[in-house]
Amino acid sequence: MKMCSRGALPLCYWFLLASMACAGIRPPPEPAGGGIAGTVVDAVSDKPLRSVLVRVRGADGIFRGALTDEGGEFVFGPLTSGKHDFTVEHAGYRTASGIGVAVEPGRDTTMNIRLMPAEPADSRRDAKIVPPVLVTRSDPCYSADALNAGVEGWMVVRCTLTTEGRVTRCAIIRDLPYMGANVIQALEQRRYAPAMRNGEPIEVNYTFKLHLTMP
């Protein structure tokens, strides 16, 4: 059998693939990206918590979000391989966070999270909240890939509005191909008059629903 020389390796490789195809043999598929799945429960009662916001961030720096279902379950996937950071937020509970959750190709990583109830609200927290008001608007630009693919539809992004009126910690709940980074960049450029309680600015979570159409 003739061996492939170093310089002829690519040609021999394609010849081998063609021979396998003729023989009905397919090369093994590349492993799919891994995922993260788990449950969120009340740390005191062990009851599952619904509509909890779970955010994960990989090496690309983009937060992706998921809301737990009636059983307290959430699923992300497929995700890029490597280390991921996460935060878990729910009204009336302390925020949980962690770093370095490993995601491997073709495998799901399981996280079971227990949220501790927050301290009881005082009379000041019972006061009515005045919602934030948009001051400076910035709309997302279409990426070249999104234009070529004719991408249109709805995106849902959950962010935090700070006491200074800035948009931060955005997590994509419902995504569109090739538009995630551009949408987050546009939202983070917006400025708001912050939400107020008892005349003082407060930090709040805010859900953006954006309908994107081709320019």
C-alpha cells in the first residue's frame, strides 16, 4: 500500500474520504456543542422556583439567558466549549453566581441551584416604584451575515438598568442568528432616567422586546 507523503497528505485525505463514500462508510461526525441544564429551588422549602432568570456567559463575552419552567428547570445549548460564568436572579431571593462552569463537546453539564430568600422588605421597599424613562435611544445595526441571511423577527433581551440610567448585564432570552452582539451593543448605548423609589434612584431588571426587520 502506497503511503502518503507529508506534502501529499491533503490529496490522500480527500481520496480516502471519497473511497469511504463509495463504500458507504461515513466519517464520524464532529461532536455537537455541549450544554448546561439544571434546576433552581428554594433553599428553605426545596420547592422549585418558576420564572427565575439564569444567565451564562462564555468566552465570547455575551450573556445568554433562560427562564425556569414550572418545575424549576432550565436548559442552555448548544454552547461553545470552555468555561462559563453564571448568575441566577429572582425577586425576593438573593442573587447566586459562580465562575468556571465547564462545558465539553457533546455533553451536558448539570447545575442544581438553591436560592436563599432575601431579607424581609421594609416599609421603604413597599413604596411605589416610578419606572425608568428612555432619554437617549440607540437601535441595532444589521450585521453583514444577518443581511445576507435575510434575518427578521423578534429578540427578547433581559438587562439591568443601573441607578445612573445605564443598561448593563444583558442576557439574550430569545435570539436571532448573527444579531446578538449588535443588539446588546445598541442596548448598552441607551441612556435612561433611572427608576425611582421614595425619590431615590434604584437598580431594576428590564426586559426588552425588539422586532427586527431588514433595512
